[in-house]
Amino acid sequence: MDKYSPKEIELKWQNRWAQWESAKAVEDGAKPKKYILDMFPYPSGAGLHVGHVESYTATDIYARYCRLKGFNVLHPQGWDAFGLPAENYAIKTGIHPAETTKRAVETFKRQMNSLGLSYDWSREVNSSDPDYYKWTQWLFLQFYKNGLAYKRMAKTNWCPSCQTVLANEQVVNGACERCGTAVVQKDLEQWFFKITDFIEPSFANDSDGQGPKKMAGLLNGLDDVDWPDSTKAAQRNWIGRSEGATVKFPIVILNEPRTRSGGSEESIIGGFKKYYRSFANAQDDKMFLEVFTTRPDTLFGCTYMVVCPEHPLISNFKFQISNFKEVQKYIEQAAMKTDLERAELTKEKTGVKLEGVSAVNPVNGQEIPIFVADYVLSGYGTGAIMAVPAHDVRDHEFAKKYGLPITKVVEADNKNERDGEEKQIVGVGALIRSESGKFIFQLRDANTNRFPGMIAPFGGGILEAELPINALKRELSEELNITTEDGEVSLIGNFESHFDRGKFIRMYYVARFETNGLKMTEGAETVELSLAEALENKKVTNFTKEVIRIFFGDSEAYAGEGVSVNSGFLDGLATVQAKKRMIEWLEEKKIGRRAINYRIRDWLISRQRYWGAPIPIIYCVKCGIVPVPESDLPVVLPTDVDFKPTGESPLVHSAKFQDVKCPHCDEPARREADTMDTFVCSSWYYLRYADPDNDRAFADPKQLAKWLPVDLYVGGAEHTVLHLLYSRFFTKALQKYGYLDFNEPFLKLRHQGTILAPDGQKMSKSKGNVINPDEVVAEYGADALRLYEMFLGPLEDAKPWNTASIAGVSRFLEKSWKVVLSDNFGFKGDHLPNNDEAIYRLINRAIKKVGEDIESMKFNTAISEMMKILNDLKEVMISHSVTPAAEDTFKKYFLIILSPFAPHIAEELWFRLGESESIFKKSWPEYDEKYLRVESVNLVVQVNGKLRHNLVVASEIEEEDAKKLALESDSVKKWLAGKEIAKIIFVSGKLINIVTK
RNA sequence: GCCGCGGUGGUGAAAUUGGUAGACACGAGAGACUUAAAAUCUCUUGGAGGCGACUCCGCGUGGGUUCGAGUCCCACCCGCGGCACCA
């Protein structure tokens, strides 16, 4: 027998499989289909990384398994080839993106083939190929025709480094997703896709004459798909649905109605009423400030209003605002800030009061001031808010700073009080920062009521411990007005005064603390101890951070729910009812209505970059925006363009590209020079695989019906709110306009977890800890790499790479090689008793377990099962022999269940066993229940829940017999000595638990 | 802050969904083969105690439910991911 040498066999089989077209999706109408898809990669110059290998191996195993199970499997691969990296590389080196992309694709493909991935390459797509983007452009035109693609002036995210606008989804923490540069706001005219049209259910066009079909929206459609919870939650989060109400506040101009109605408070309200009547039915929206709120029940607590710096109210009342100059200055400053700067959480809120105009709270007639402040966002709701400082932390902060009234209208359930009742209050303490910078919680002495550490002469006992700094920081910054910087609490303030105002710190501890006896140090001296030191010195016993809890009484601002008070007709109502009641009232008075707001905005798809699909639009002086006629598609991306970014699309500088005739009037016109976001190209590629060479449609409806939707989709979690949301939008839009008859593209989705470097950090070129799959294949072979990555742990978990462990799976392959190629599995079989039964048991168990594990994508345990049966095989063969028929069956079935994981070795051994047709043409074996039944089991005997004895008994043993056997055993008798049996629990085939009194 | 996921040996991880915690591997230790090393094979390997049979303790922490809890409930701590001044 020769040695197992992956190098020799793997290439051989890869070539043969290619020749045999064994991965080609067959169109056998008798079989059910499975569409198994990987997220098509961006072909980067760096080549495939181990993360790619992980997800591609997972889908490959599943695809190979499904073929063996008799499905028509569609398992394609392609290239998300447009994008910034290739363009940026081109700017640096002068090499055209088409060239670098072509090279990268070749590398990727070679690497994929070297892993034995069974892709149907006859369906390969490339998003930068004109035959592909022709249809991207065609889809754009359909969207345009149906009003889903539109151009408008908008505040956009501009990346100064990439010199292009970005979609909201591509801005991460205020910075460009690609390069990390802080994004600035720019007013630009840009193309959008109306993704917001599909949030809620809508009706598809009546394509089959059966009437319009109701289709799920982006929100409720998530209920129907098998996706990770985290991904569904993230999408819901991103869409950000909020239910509440809009409310119109009348605006009072101080030198108009107010002067007319006199000066007293009484007359102001009277004046308001008159004023309000006259405007409530008028359609003059300028005289109202409309807000959106999720807490209409707190309207009685609204004591001021805030508009965003961009709000039209400011220019509308330009001449009534007496401090307009100051306001204007503030607005200009706000406009200069990046999103990131505006959102600085640590920074204080700023704002300017609009002098000369105010608003009237419609529920109580109170005149309230209006501020402009950049903590109110222009893009959400109406760009204006009603501020309820008693019940909103942001409003509270602002009100504190500007001395605005805070009116409490909801009584919260005081959870803290309840907790306090359950735990004993030991004392009251102070937080102080010592000279060395350590943070100390100091307990007030219960006898003297003094704080010994602070007022040394008074003496007394002290307790000290370090507390988790993060928890403290959180609580302190919110509750005690303490500034925090660099992870350290820097100021405590006057403790006594906090105490006086009821904002004292109370310390609670749980009962165990008391029983261990708290020892306080004597004397006035402040001793600094870390927790470890304290325990070491036995000054404090059993003191853990869980033992000590601090919280603060009487928080003024909270966002929680409770019971309405001081709220007129809402008094006594719980929040949920109060909201309802208030909305009814608002609707009745016609000053507000139920409203739903979403966080998500329309998708900005135009980019001022070169390497993307051109937007098929022509601008004509006479006809305006003219879509390119479908017959003129594709609008080909010119290759002779200087692609240095200038803030305009590089295509602007190509006269050949730009100068065209208007398709309507034939007058000279100009082409749109922006290209589409690459995410547009990737939003429909999974449809193209169904019919990749079609030049009359993006795909033939029959082919789409045959293969779509995708049954299993695997890819990185980083696409949660980008690609996966956009693709769902595309699918829904295409269903609405009759091109598809489903609206969720991916029925089952799984993410692969990140593979970390051996040091537990992320792999990155700069850290030099990147594992190159090519090197692993060269050393251990593709089968070993595939097995290793699957054996590491659950697919979706993040897990560190451990080169040493590859040896384990490598050994397993070598063992498999020997076992299959040796007679009698390599054991001496003469004269030993025959035990075919045991062999059949092993293999049937494995067929069942491995099949089930593949179906639930638990590849790690599937592999361990295969390792286990080889271990168990040895156990059997040491003392038994088998017949050649049993041996052959075991070997062949073993190879079939191994083949999805390690296809090369399985195919090689298959042929060496004398077979003449590929193992992948075979069927997944059916397991035989007969061999899974066990006649004897290990029955666990417990006494009071503790394992005391094991009984090997027949699996169908009767309860009475089992009890008898258990009670007879010596070890059980020992534990029952002198005790009375209360009851006996019997779980058939599993255990007996004897409970004593 | 909100939402989601997780916390089990020296390491990667299993655990039939409430029934023997640590399967399967890696690593480590001891031994066999070898002149030697590698490879391979055998045994040991959660912690503590005991010569031993065995005993006690162990799934982030503290409670609870149960004959029985890694699994269910309550409270909390820590880590990761998403969103974040979204009213």
C-alpha cells in the first residue's frame, strides 16, 4: 500500500471533475431543486483568505450532500468585480482596474479549484462585464419607470478621501466604511432608490389576472425566513420603526397676538385660544411647528421646543426672530460640523433660543420657548421636537444647562426602592478618589454617621473596595454631574450635598455578606486596598464585586414607563393607555394624529467614481432627464479615462462618453457621469445565475421559477444591513412589477464566524498574522484544510486558527486511507469470532448522525462522529473478525459520508476499491433502523440526584425490574443505609433516581 | 443607552433540548518501537484529598423552581457584534 499523498491525488481529481462537469446543475425535472449560494466575493489582489475557505467549504459540503441525496443542485460562483479598491489601486499604480480585476479573478478561481469546491463554472458571472451590467442598467430603467429611482437635492454623506457620496448604510460611526475618513455633509443632487416604499406590506401588480397579491414588506418579511436572530434584529433596528404621534404646536409671534391680548397670563391663554381657533383649521402650515413624538402621553410635561439648524421655521420667521444674527451664526457653526462631531456624546449640548417667537403647548395653553440646537436631527421626523425634560435624558440635560423648567408628568415604578426592601442597607458611603488615583467606595460609619476618611478627626470604621470602573462611570456621569475623562472618574463633588438633596449613594449587600461578618478597619486612616489585597489581608471576607451594589436615589430624568400624574385628562393612566388617550384627543381636536416614523432613508446609489456601472440617463436641455432607450444598453464604461478622483465622476472628462444626442429630440445632450453603487450590482446577481447567458432578459422567467429563491445562502455578517437589505428590496420591487413571483430572495441564511489569527486577534496584513490557504494546501492538502476549518467549531462562531491542530484531521485522513486500503481493516482476523453486526451498527449510526449534522450545518460534530467510528472500529476488530461483505459495505458507506467533507481522498479510495464511476454519482445511503436499536443500555442509578451506580441492562427493562436491580446493588445499599426511601423516579432507558426522606 | 449573541478543562469544543458534564480533537506527561530523532502505537490527563476502593468540589456570580439544572425562572457581572442625540 502506498502512502496517502494529497498532492498526488487532489490535482488529478480536480481535473477529472472539471472534465466530467460533475458540478454542473442538471435540469432533471423529476428531481427537486436546491439552490445553494455563497456571497460572491470581491476579487481582491490579496487572494482568498481562510474566512472564504470556511464559508465556501460549508456550502460545498452541503451542495455535495444534496447531490447525493438526489437534488438538482445549483451551486454557482461569480465576481463582485466593481468597486473602490481596484480603482484606488489603479490610481496608485496606473494599472487599469479591468486588468487587476482580471488577474485577481484568475487567482481566486485557481484557489477555489485547488480546494475542490464544486462550483458550476458554466454559470460564472462578473458584475463588471458589460453583458452583466447591461441588465443592472436595465433594472435601473425599470425602477425609474416605476418611480423607484429618482433624483433630488439632498443632504448627503460625502467622503473627502474617496471623493464620492455614500449611502447611509456605508457610513459607520460617522466615517466612511471603506477608508475610515470622517464623512462630511454636502448638499448635492443625487440618485436614490425608494427603499422606503417597501418597509410595510404592499400589493404586487396583478400579473396573472388573479388580482393583486399582498406581499410582505422589509419588516414583516423577516418573519418568514430562516435567518440568524442577530441579523433579523439588526435589520429591524436599521429600519427603526417608531410608533407615536405628530403634534402641531401653534406659533406665537410676540409682537402680534400677544400684544393684542394684553400682558397677564390669563389673557395670554385667552389670546392663544382665539389665535388657536383661527389657525387650527387654516392650512397655513407656517404658523404651526409640527413635531413627532413616541411619548404623546408626556405632552403635559413639554416645557420647550427644539428645531434642528436646518429647519424652515427659522427662515420663515427671519424677521420676527430678534436675535437672528446669533441664530444664524449657530446654524453656520453646526453646518460645518461632521456628523461625528455633532454626535459626540461626551460633549455638552448647545443651542440658541429663538427670541421673538414662541410656541403654545396645545394641551395646557402654556407659552413655551423654541430653541435651535444641533442635537435635533434634520432627517428624522419633522426635524423638530417637543422637549419633555422630566422624561427624556437629552431634553433633561439641555434643560439643566439652560435653566428651563422641568415638569414631572409620569410617576415611574421605583424599581430601586423595591430592590432596597429585599436587601439590607448596611450603610451609606461616599465615592472618593485617593491621591494615588485609586477609586474607593467609603462606607459611612453606622454608629457615628460620619465619613471617617473624609473628616479624619471623627474616626470610625471604614470599608474600602475597588469597584468596576465602567459601571461607576456610567452611573456617575448620568446621576451626579461628574465629569469623566479617559476612563477615570475625576471629581466626586460634595458628598454631603448630594445626600441632602436625596441623591445620596446607598450601598446594599446580600445576606451572605453579613453572615461572614464584615470586619472594618479601625481608625481614621484611609487604607487603600484592592479587592485581592483586601481578601488577602482578611480585612474583608468574601468580598466580591457582586456583593456590593450602589445606586442613586431620586433620579429626576428617566425614560421609563409608569403612571401619568399632573397630566390633566391622563391622570392615573398607565403609559400605554395614556398614549392612546392622548392620540385620540389630538385627532379629535385636529392638532395631531397617530404617526409612524422610520429611521431608514432612501438608498443613495450614485457615486462620483469610475469603476462602476454607468447610470443610463441622458440630460437634455430641452427634454430634461431622459432615460437611455433599452435598445441602447449597455452604456459601456469607457476604458480610456483618467480615473483620478476630483469630486466629479471621472467620466465627466471623457467627451466621447459624455457628448451624446438626446434620444427624444436628437439635440446635443449630456450623459449622466455618475456610476452606480456596487451594491446595486450585487443586489440581483443571485437571479442572474439562473440564466447567465440570456441577452434578451436579465433571466428567463422559466429559469427563475425553476431555481429561485435561494435555499441556502452563506456569507459574512458584515452584510447584515447592506447587501442583504438591498437584495430584499430588489426582490420585492421586482415582484411588485411582475418580474418575480416571490419576494424574499434568501430562505435560509447563515453567517460564517470570523477566523482569528492564532494570537486571538483579527488577521490583518499590517499585523503580519495572516494565514494563506495556499500554504496550508501545499503542506497538508485541500481535504485536510477543509476538514480542519469545519472541525474548528460551529460555523457561525468566531474562532482562532491553531496550526498545530491541523495534525489531528490530517491523522484522521491517513487513518482512513489505511483502514480502507487494508484487508480486514488492517487487523488480524484469523480465528477470532465474527462480529458483522457491530460493524453494521457503527456505519449505520454514522450515516444517520453525519446526515443529520450536515442538514443542520453542524459540521464539527459530523466530523467527530466519523473519527469516532474509526476509533470504535478498532475496538471491535481487536477481538473480532468480519466477513468480506460487511467489510466492503463499511468501507464504501464510510467513503460516501466522508466524500462531501474530503472529496479528493474519498474519490481516490472509491476507485481503488474497484468502482468505475465517480462516488458523487452515488446516493447517500439510507440507514437501517434495525442496527440503531440498542438492546442493552447503561442505566444510571442516582441517590438523591447524585450518580452512585451504573447498571447495564436490557434497553426495554421494566420499571419494577430496574428498581429491584438498583436496590440490590451494594453501592446503592451503602448510600441508603439508615435512610427511608421517599420515592423512586424511573426514566426508561436512562436512569433511576432514589429519593430519601 | 437600546437591540442581539455568548461565558463549560491548559486549548478548540461536545452534551440526544431537564436526566452520567467535558464526546471528538489539540496540547501535555509516561511508556513501547528505534543506535538516535521524527513518525507510529499504548496508557494518563477538570480540581482537591486518599496507598486504595472511594469522597468532596466543579459549566461567569448570587438566588429560585425541580427527585434531578450547563440546559428553565429572577437578579447581577463580564465579553463580542449591530445601532446610537432617531425624540
